[in-house]
Amino acid sequence: MSEHDRHRQNNQQQHGHSESHPPQHNDQHNGNHQQHGGHGFDLASAALDEMHAAGFKPEFGAGVAEELAATEATLATLKPVAGVEDLRALGWSSIDNDTSKDLDQIEVAERVAGGIKLRVAIGDVAAAIEKGSPIDKHAQDQTQTIYTAVKNFPMLPLELSTGLTSLNENGDRQAVMMTFTVGPEGQMLDESVSRALVRNRAQLAYSRVGPWLENTAAGKVDNDVMSLRSDSAREHDEAQLDSGSLPQNWLVEQLKLQDEAAQALHEARVKNGALEFHKAEADPVVVDGRVIDVHEATQNRAMNLIEDLMVAANGVMARALRKGGRSGLQRVVIVPKRWDRIVALAAQHGGSLPTVPNSVELNNFLEEQRRTDSIHYPDLAVAVIKLMGPGEYLLMRPDDDPTGHFGLAARDYTHSTAPNRRFPDLVTQRVLHAMAANEPAPYSDAELIAIAQHCNEADKALRKIERDMQKRVAAVAMSSRIGEVFPGVVTGASDKGVYVRVIRPPFEGRVVQGEDGLDVGDKVNVKLIHTDPARAFIDFAKVSGR
């Protein structure tokens, strides 16, 4: 999903365009994973080696166990407290991957005069973890949870991120809540940020809700909402949903309302220049611990729904901190430095873009290409994303003009919707808590600058780990297809080499024969000539004919 910066990975996450978890075709989403890929290559050990080589220490260190025990005891019994609204009776629900257990957000909607009122509740991780504690230091060092096909490296202990601070179905949790009303034209009204007690009534899955929403929009209504629950929820409890005193078919109406609001928000963002990248991601298929194939994972309507609500919620938080006079972290995608290359790329596809960066014109061009050339559109989307450059964190002072997020067409934007898996979101919660209590800022501007720089540097290193692991997984899966020819697009061209991404199945490798003269965005046919999982190598030779 777009900034849920997302699905959490791949190029969408790298460029700040995804607010959800990455696709997970296997059922090993959290904790320890099956160890071996094909040919006996140990992918899980390779992932751990990559983390260590990059300077990360994914193992939790001294003091964490003691802190965790104390935290678990404190959170075990949750009771209403002063200043925290008890909203556990509302029809909250979550939508995430089938196997996700680290659930950061739940949503509930109601129709009101002038639009649809949305409440987005985020697990209150800051209330559970003290600044400077052993768990906090580990989170700050790693900066985020790392997802690979065979092993994940959690930012927080699983007892918290998939347990007491996760908004799991039928669990009472303390949350930070962004409230706003969406008008018929997608305008956002009556914004506020507060704290609440919440209870997730339905843990749903993208893979099930997406098709359901698409069928509902087409007039094919299916009221069997039990079929929409995620595998993780079914694993925990096969019983009926805990609907409390909610009316019959409450979940059907909730999903329709949330989708209606998300559609309005999305249309408004696109009018303002938000970019839409309809592209496939790699979804490794793991069976009995072996990577046997790589499938496509495409965005669906449920993913878009969550993305649009999270983008809106992050904007609400950024504006609340600015209004409260508090410094924080802004998430930005600066105006593309290689805009001239994007212009040239558009011209190669028969389009025309202005010489000055303009996200509205770029999105219009991308949408036109998607409509008229759907086969080659994924190639184009990947190339444009590469040329735009990655998202990054910067200090956000209340009196400064915000840098803005070029890809989202957002002026005020922070990260606040995933504190179980992103350290900047945890920082944002602490700033909010201090503001609400009229207390001194938990971080000085100098500290925030240092955190932003560290997160940016770590993000660059972690993206490389994810890319290398994606290549290793693909190298294992594609080892039986040596000699096949694939159409692709050049995604990197420098003195370090020329790289091509194949669209179907989606994987990337280096052109080691015939690479001279190729540049980012060029279409090319390549033959797969070699794979080496241990070195994360996939080698291509350029062939003629494209």
C-alpha cells in the first residue's frame, strides 16, 4: 500500500510508498522461519549473516529479558485510566497479511453530517517502552523490523510486537487515535489526536477483503464476513467474531464505509498529484522450508484502502504536532534529482512532461501508459520509482516550511502508524505524549536530527539486505530456468554495473554480457545464464529482439 511506506518492502517501501506489510506467500511471517531453500542452501543463515555484515545486532542483548518481564506484568491487566477514552465497544477491525501478527492499526468508521468520520487507532507502544531502556536502544539501533522470505528480524521482542502491543483480535489495548472526517470530495475535516482503549473485533486479510470489496463495488454482495478473517485469526480462534452488542452485518457496513472514505481520499490525493504505481512485487513460494517459485503479488482494493487511511492519519499527526509547537520527524521524498531522465523516459514512451518537476503531470502520464500499454507499464513504473529516489527522514520544526512528500503530494507528513516495526513512529508517539501532558520534549532537535540521519543510513543498509535476500531467494527459485529468455527493464546503470528487472516472474539481476550503452528505463531481452544464491548473484546476457 503507498506510504504504509508497506507492501512493507520492495521498491514501494524503499520510496515511501507503502503502509502495509510486504506480501508473504508462506506461513512463517514472524519469528523463526523454515531454514533452507532449494539445493540445501541455508537462506535463513544467509539473512542473519547479512545483518551482521552490515553492522546490525539482531539478537536482543542484556537487560531485555528483565525489562520484558516487567513490561508484560504491567500490561497484563489493562484498565481505563483518566484522559483515555474507552472505545472498546466500537466495531474496530484490522486488515493485513494472512499471517501477520504484528498489527499496528485498526479502524472504525461512521457516517456523520458532512461525511464519514474515521478513527484510526495505533498500538500505544510508547506507553510500554521507556526511552533509553534496553529494548528502546535495540529498536533505535535497528530502526525497523526486517522482513525476508525465510526469516524476519523484529525491531521489538515478539512478546510485545506480536503480543501485548499488537492490536490482535479480541485483545484490549491502549492506543493512540487519529480522528478525522472525510468529506464527499475527499477533504479532511475536524482532525484530532487522542488516546483510547480499543478492542479489535475482526482481524481480516488483504487477500480476502480485496476481492470482496471489488465484488461489492461491482454489485456482487457477499455477506459471509467470516471468510474474510486472516489465517492468524483463525489459528487463534475458529469461533464466531466477538461482535459484542454491535448490530448484525456490522462488519459489512464497516468495510463499505471505510472503502467509501478511502476512495474519496484517494481521488483527492491524485488530483493533488499523488503518484500511483500499479506494479507487481515478488512473492516467494515456500513449501516445507524450500523456496520453489516466485509469484507476483499485486496491489488490491483492501491494500489501497489501508494505504489511503494511513496516509491520511500520518498527515493528521504531523499537523497536530505542528499546531502543538512540537518538533518531530517528517518523512519526505524530495523533488526527483533525475527529473530530466524521467522526462526523457516519458518521451521514449510517446509522452511529454514539463521541464520542471510536476507530480500531477507525471501521474497523468503514468495512468495513460497503464491504460494504453498495460504489458510494458510495470517496466515503466519500476524505472520511474528508481529515478525518484528513496524516502528519507528529516527534522520537522513547527515553524519551518515542511519539505513535503513528492510521491504522495503531501505537505505535512510523518510516520506514526507502525510503532511496532518502525522506530520513527515510536519517536512520534513519545513527542505526542509529552505534548498532550504539557511536558518537556522527549528529544531535542539535535537528537531528532541524529535519529533521522541514523534511520536514513540504516534504511539504505537494510534495503541492500532485502535486495540481496530477494536475489538469493530468486536465485534458488530460478536455478531450474537457466537458458530462458525474459523481457525486462534496466533499473540501474553505473560504474558498479547494469541491472535489469524481469517482470514475470519478478526478479532482478546483473547484465554481464552486452551491457554497454544500456541506461535506466531501457527495455531489453535478457537470457538467464547463471545463479549463485551464496553470492546473491543472478547473471543475464543481453539478447537482441526488443
